[in-house]
Amino acid sequence: MADRYLSFTGTTPGRFLSRRLGLPRPASLKRWSAARPDLDGGLLHLTAGKSGLDLAPVLARTGLSTGEPGDANDTGHPAAVVLDATGVRDVDDLAGVHAALHPVVRSVATSGRVVLLGSPPDAADHHQAAAQQALEGFARSLGKEIGRGRTVNLVRLTDADAAESTLRFLLSPKSAYVSGQVIEVGADATATTAAAAADQGGLPLAGRTALVTGGARGIGEAVAWTLARDGAQVVVLDVPQAEADARRVAERLGGLALPLDMTAADAGARIAEALPDGLDVLVHNAGITRDRRLANMPAERWAPVLKVNLASVLRTTDALLAARTLKRGGRIVATASIAGIAGNTGQTNYGASKAGVIGL
């Protein structure tokens, strides 16, 4: 559906009125498509503090031409800026963050990317811990003010190669809606996965199996499509009543449909049986609502929401881990909701279930 306000603010009268009235002027985000798989423009590599990372080979594999201010690849309007602040160790070093980004942040292209690289806070060095934690507040704040569809994220890492897959994602149109986030790259990550992704023609999930609960429609269907787009063999799980829709989605994606009630006591065992070769990605998306203010909410409206949204997630996760169906190095993604953080009128059951998912 066309966004009429977005279209209006893109016209000359719309720009004039929105500016005069102080109204927001949203940007049309440039999303990934097969025709436009990369950002338009180059990548500016900056440094604050004394870094020990060799980022050049990793950044070169992102597909963006990499440069520094003033060199041949500096177009004046970079599609992305990567600031290596892993060497920031005290308040004085934070001045280097300002000095590096202040002159260039206004020139970042529409729907461009700013990625800050930091180090994990060191419990043995409170100056370093304070300075690195300061980067989080800086990144989240810049993300809210940068505008024009541009995003800002912070990646904490100790090894450049281990962060390659993360950087490839953040420096691509696939991350159009990801901003103000802090991403930790664990020490157990390896360059093998990233190198394989680079060799798979932009298919980072090639050779992996992913299961999406509630995948027959809505958000679940979109998640299944995205995983398949990136090369995964997708298993579309949904309740037996939605089997026809699940099969339709699975056939379109070249995947497998699995009709199953996630609240069944043996759901985990049945998933394990259906996937004898194991599972790489488990996406808990299935969820229901039974809204009513607490004073008017009988137990039969409370219980199903907690059973589907939280209890089944915990039980099947435990079962798949115990059966070792989820492979070593696999990923579990559980879908929560702002209702689990801020609450919502009439949703004490739903808010509780989604806060529980966050706790998990």
C-alpha cells in the first residue's frame, strides 16, 4: 500500500509545509533486491584511538570500495562509514570519535550506514570500561538523529575476521531497518563461516536448515522467505489447521511443511524425528493473543497465550537441545514484542509471555 504522507513530503509543497510545520520527513528506505544487492557508493574507513585490528582485508570483501578521507575512493558522499574505536580506552580517546565522525556524518548518503567497532568493556580497567560503554550511548543517540534512512550500529569484537559476516550484513541493504543496536561478536566465532558466505554468491545460509514456527502466514512467512532468500532450506511449521497455507509457502520456497501443534507435549520429539540431519536455525515465531483487561480476563483466556507464546518455546527448545537436533554453532531466534518491555492495555497475558521470551 502506498504511503501517502511519505509521497507528499517528497514533493516540493510537501517539503515546504513539513519544514514550516515541524513535521517529520520520512525517507523511503532502500531495501535489498536481487537487482540492487549492494549499497550505492563507497566505504569510508576511520579510526579513533590506537587499534590493533587489521580491518582492510575484511572490509575489502564487503563489496564496497574502501578508502580514507581525501584518497581516490573518497567520493564525498560515502554509502557507509566504519569507525574502528576498539582502541578507545579513556575519555580523551572519545574526543577522537567526535573528531572522526563530526566532519563526515552529514555527508553520508541517504540510506547509508555508520558502523562503530568497539571492544568489550574490561572489568579490570574501569577507564576502558567507561569509555567503551560510552560508545553505546553515542551510537544509540546518533542513530536517532542521523535521519534520511541512515542507520548507526555498534559492534563489539576482538577479532576482525570473526566479525566479517556481521559487517557484511550491516553494510548491505539487508539491514535497512536495523539501527541503534549493540552486537557482540563472540570469541568462538570463526572466519570460516564468513569466508564460505563470501564464496556462496551472497548466500550466507547456503547448506543450512532453518525451521520457522508459525511460518504459514504473516511475519513467519516473511521470515521464512528471507531465510530461503539467503540460501537456507526452510521448514515451515504451523498448526494442522493451517497445513494448506504451510504447504503453499514451503512449495514456493522449495522447503518442507511440518503441520504440528507446538503446545503438544511431544512437539520437540516430533521435530527431531522430522529432521534426522539436524537443524541450524530455530525461529520461534508462533504466537497468539487473547486480549482483555485483567479484571475481565478469565483463566481460559490467560492460559492459552502463556502456553503457546512461552511454555511451548521453552519446552521445545529444551527438547531440541537435549536431542542435539540443534547443531553445534546453531542459532535460536525467539520473537518478542514491545508489549513485553513497555506493556499494553488489555495484554497482561501477552505482555507477560513476551517478557518471558526476553528473559529466555
